[in-house]
Amino acid sequence: MALILNKTEVMEFLDEVFPQVRNSFSIDELEEKSIRMRLLVNDSHLRPGGTVSGPSMFSLADVSVYAMVLGMIGRQALTVTTNCSIDFMRKPKAGKDLIATGKLLKLGRLLAVGDVLLQSDGEDEIVARATLTYAIPLK
């Protein structure tokens, strides 16, 4: 199964259906069943101590899998998260974007499952790992 939407089309669709996250994320790479997405870290993403907050890391993992699924199935805004498991392993580096590297493990008719690793830009250490499941609406 090939991509239906490219990275530009996915970002345009996200801007349309989720304007509240506009300018928070960018897609570096989108391929069949894989993504490299970036959280454009600013002060609104930080918690006390100057590190990226857990909710911001969750958001990046969640949007990454959503973007991968949309790339494969097209403009279906009502595709929704049904489950997420996230492990926060270490503190992200201050002042660096967060990078999500995702793989779509399953893309069925009704469910999609993806894995995401989060790293600070330019760093090798994983700061978080997440697995998410999405429900795909019937057409």
C-alpha cells in the first residue's frame, strides 16, 4: 500500500483540522509506514527545570502516529487515538527540538498501531518510547 498523502498534504490537513497545533510540528520525512516528525520546542512546551514536558512529548508521539496513518489512508479527520502506552526514560536536552521516529506496525481496515521513539535533536539517547492504537472510521 502506497502513501495517499505526502508530507506537505498531511501538514496542510493538520493545519485545517487542528489549527491549535499549527506551527508546533513539522514532518522531516514521511514514507510508507514510517515518519520522522519534529516538535518545534518553544517556551510553551517547557516545564519547571527547563525541560520538555511530558504532555508535549505525548503530543509529539500522538501526532506522529496520526500523521503516519493519514499518509496511508488519506483525509479522515475522525481517525482517533484509542490507546497509548508511553515510557518516559530520560530528560530531553534543553533548547533542542524533539524528534519522533515512527513505524506503522499494523494498518488494518478498522485499527492502526504504531511505535514511536523520541530523541532530542542531534542526540542518540532515547528520551521516550510510545505505542499507540488508532481507530479508523468506516467509510
